[in-house]
Amino acid sequence: MNELQYESSPYLLQHANNPIHWKAWNDTSLSAAREANKLIIISIGYSACHWCHVMEHESFENSEVASVMNSGFVAIKVDREERPDVDAIYMKAVQLMTGQGGWPLNVVCLPDGRPVWGGTYFKKDNWMDILSQLDNLYRTNPDKVIEYAEKLHEGLSFLGLVNHANADSDAQNPQHIKPLVEKWSKSFDWDYGGYARAPKFMMPNNYLFLQRYGYQTASADLLDFVDLTLTKMAHGGLFDVLGGGFSRYSVDMRWHVPHFEKMLYDNGQLVSLYAEAYKRTKNPLYKEVLEKTLSFVERELCNPDFGFYAALDADSLNEVAVLEEGAYYVWTKEQLQTLLTADFDLFAALFNVNEFGFWEHDHYVLIQNRSVQEVAEQFNLSEAALLAKKKTWESLLFSEREKRPKPRLDDKSLTSWNAIMLKGYVDAYNALGDLHYIAIAKKNAAFITGKMWSEEGHLWHTYKNGKSTIVGFLEDYAFTIEAFIALYQATLEETYLLHAKQLTDYCLDHFYNEEQQFFLFKAKNTTALIAAHYEIEDNVIPASNSVMANNLYILSTLFHNEYYEKTALQMLNHLIPNIDYASAYSNWMNLWMNLSKDTKELAVCGPDALEALAAVHSEYLPHVIIAGSRQPSAIPFLQNRFDEKKLLFYICENRNCKLPATAVETTLNELRIK
């Protein structure tokens, strides 16, 4: 076994028996490369990555490959989920070199860590040939290799800087969002939702923004597009209709065949998205998605401390005990006929056990392309009768599927992803009013404060087997702050809000760069990498800087903190002139929307404030910043607003508040955008 046997990451442990002398990313490993003056192979992946497993089987388990790697290189394996900072830097390097990136990510570096070559997946012979050439070049002409590394490092360092354009007062007007959305809409897929390309990623934050913008601008087309996307995703194979939860992405345009791994961060964000959409539409499909997904998370991804595990793998053992992608989830026609007997034809019509739902190797991935009502009419059934049958079928197939070997579990818990899921539970509670969801959210918050927040004041990034390790990154703080603000707003327990403020102040001290006027991804008091990294563009997960900017804006309102507001808007103003493709800035544009005339603040104060807030939270009000108290409060926004004999609703706009109302419906009528 190699040195990875001493690690806790499931991904690293998967490589512990490789014949390659893998080391983990740490100061000792990097020093070994410098002392030996050997090139470093940095190979980055994650446990649920299918092609990472393929390259391991083809190359990293092979003795010929091991001979090449062990003789000429120091080989370091990195779990990208444990070390997103390392992943981000070397992903930028590979994108600079090749114009693309992905995982597995393989980079060859100088002994000091500066990259000289890189790519993603390689077949065995190609991989060996490239490594042999690089090893020979470094031995015979090291100056040439060093020269290229220096030029690439210059490019990386330049990429680390933020373009400090500044929007003038006119450019800051949210009316300028309209042409950005119009340009964005040209990439919409009006048949299946999402974007007109494959593979198809879900991008939850994009639809949170588009839904908000469509609502505030009364754009029926945009709202229709959001609903089309959410419906098609829920009906596609991307969503596990039997057990709940979404896979990471679809390989086709129809959301049909997923890349079968299930990631905590996707499901947390999608719960928030479907919760907001349910508040707007009261669509029962969205409620079904919420309930099934949260059932999946609690059943499969919850540790004994009420932290959430990271992911389920795409691969599981098939009928002949060989790891196969999607084996746990797919069905043959014969299996379904045996289980469903007389109901098979009806089931097949609803879930497309036909050419439309066929995948490969006699397997089908369940997908709907017609409504329950339409199929019911075809078979002369009532919609209620078909829905009852559907529920029975799903229970039957789920029970049968439970007999299969389950996908492998990545059982580490990441602070950032836990916070994303925590907020998902809060948002589901707000939408559905189920007290169980807020109870889970509180238990997860206790896990974060008890296990992931050090006595020294910093957050830890990862937790496994009772041990918290790796000092937290900006994403850990940003998403925890966001989740704690949401948990305060749902419960009115001010401890959560004060936690959010404390973590915000820690970020300003340890991550904020006054010169760049953005937050570093890695704390200033930790070991520096080869280049600085500022996470700016929103992706499958929103950028940590955009999350921090939104947090600062909300906290500036609640704490009357001008520095928070100035910092948030300064960041936004630097970004506005740089926005070209809006999908990469959706969370920034959510902040931008807060500058519109629709934005309001609401304080609900009184002994019955929590009950009243439940009614407020069940409404779709993305333009309202909400706070409240059930007793006198020292929070500046709430000071001197509590009356022990009355329930009072204060609606404020631009720091000016109207006389309080006393009825929740009156308040809601005033808050709704007409």
C-alpha cells in the first residue's frame, strides 16, 4: 500500500492499493519533490467521478504505468472536494494550456509546483508516452521546461487578478439587466428546458435568478421557461423518481440519461429552487420533488451527528458483480414486466418503456414526456386513479431496487456543502411548513457549530470519523453565513444571525484583500499556493465572492452597517462592466436586483411573530429582506419595534419605514408585486 492508506478521503483511499507511490497533498510531499529535484504529477479527482475510476483501472492499477511514474516523478493524488483551492489553480492552468478542463485532472509540475503540462483523461499508452517524454526533456533540457513554466505562471498570476472596471451610476441601474437576459435567452432550449446543448447541467442558481427576474418584471415567457425546465428535469431520468434526489447532469438534451452520481451540493440547491418555485406556483409536482429529495438525503446522506455526506458514486455492482455506471438505477423490460404484471402496459406508457426511454444494453431509464392526466385519458382512467397506481409502482420498484448493491458512498462531510443543504431544508420548511425539515436544519446547524467551527475562530472544511481537518476556504464561510441568515429568518433565533455576523467579520479580517476589493478563496494566514485565487464567476455552485456580496448586503440592512453595504456594492460595481454571458453571473445579478425599486425590508415584531412569519415565508417574495422578533431585540433593524401586546408589521424601503400594519394579509398585499 502507498501513503494514501493514512488518509480519510474515500477518493484517496480508493487509490491506496495502487502500485504507484502516491502521496497526499501536504508540505512533506512537496518538500520531497524539491529535495529529489523530480517533476511532480498532480492527479486530481473525486470519488463519484466515473472517468476518474476508468483512468485508475486502465493506468493507475497497471504495473507498467507505475514503473514510469515511480521512477521519474513524485506522484500526488488530490481529492478536489477536500482541496478546492488546489483544484482551482491547476484547473486554470490546464484551461490556459488546452482551452478546456474536467476530471480527472492531471498536471505535471516543476518540483516547486509550477505547472508545465496538463490535461484530463488519458488512455494508458498515451499517458505513458507523454510522461516518458516529459521526464526525458526535464533530464536533458531543464531550462526549456523551466522557461515554459515561468510563462505559464505569469498567465496564471494574471488570471488571479480581478478586472477593476467600475460601473457609473447609470450602469448600476438594474434596468441594464434586460439586454443581458435577452442575450442569455437565445441559448434557451424551449423543448426540454435548460440550455440547448449537451451535456446538460442543472445550474440551479441560474433559475433562481431567472424566476426572480421574471416575477419582478412580469415576464410570463421567462417564468414559463423556468417552469418548463423544472418540469422536464423532474420528469427526466436525471431525477430519481423512485428514491428521490438528482444526479449531477444529463448526457443528452432531454434530461434523460444522467451521469448517475448524486452530489449533496446539487440536491441542496435544487431543493431551494423547487421550494421557491412551489411558493410561486403551488405546483404539486414541485412538492413531490421536494419531499422525495429530502427523504433521499435523510435516508442516504445523513451521518449520526446530523452532518451530511458528500456524494453517491455513479457506479455500483451489476448482476455479475462488476462495477457499472448506473447499474443500481436502470431496468430491463423483462424485469418490469415481471414486477408489474397486468399494469406493465400502463406503466410503460407513463414512463416510456419504449424507444424514447431506451438507453443501452437492453436497459431503460425511466422518463416521462406526457402528463399523468394525458396518459390517464388514453387508458380511460381518472387522474387520481393513475396517481394512486403510480405511487404503488414507485414503492414496489423502490423495494425491489433496495435489494441491489448500492452505489459507493463518499462519507466525508464538507462544511460548504452541508450549509447548502441546510439552507435547502430551511427553504423547504418555508415552502411546505413541515416542522420536521426545520428540525433537521437545526441539527445540521449544531453539527456545523459543534464540529466544524474551531475554538480559534476558523471553520474546518471537512469531517470524517469524528475528526475535523483542513482549514476552511471562503466557500465554507460564505455558504454557512447564508444558511445561518436563512435559519434565523425562519426561526427568529438571533443566535444564528449573530453567528453569521461573527463569521462575516472573520472573513473580512482573514480573506478580504483591500487592494483587489474581493475575497481570496484561501485565507491570508494559510500556506500560499503558486498563485492567488479569487472565485468570481458563478458556476454549478455560485461563486463564493457572489455569495459573500449577497450576505453582506442583507447583513448591512439588519445591522445598519455601512461598511458591509459599501463592500458588497463595490464588488458588484467592479463586476457589472465585465458581465457578458449572464449565466456566469446570475448570483451577482440577484444582488443587482436588490437595487431595484421593488426591494423592501420587512420587520415582524410581537409575541406571535413566528406564526405570522410562517404565512409570509410561504409566499414568493424574493425582493423582500425579512427579519423579526418575539421579544425586544438589540439588532439595529429591530430596535424599539417590539410591542408585547401587538403584532406589528413594518414595511421599509430605502431605510425608510411606513407606519406598522397589524394584519398579515394587509402586509402581504402591499409586499406582492402587482
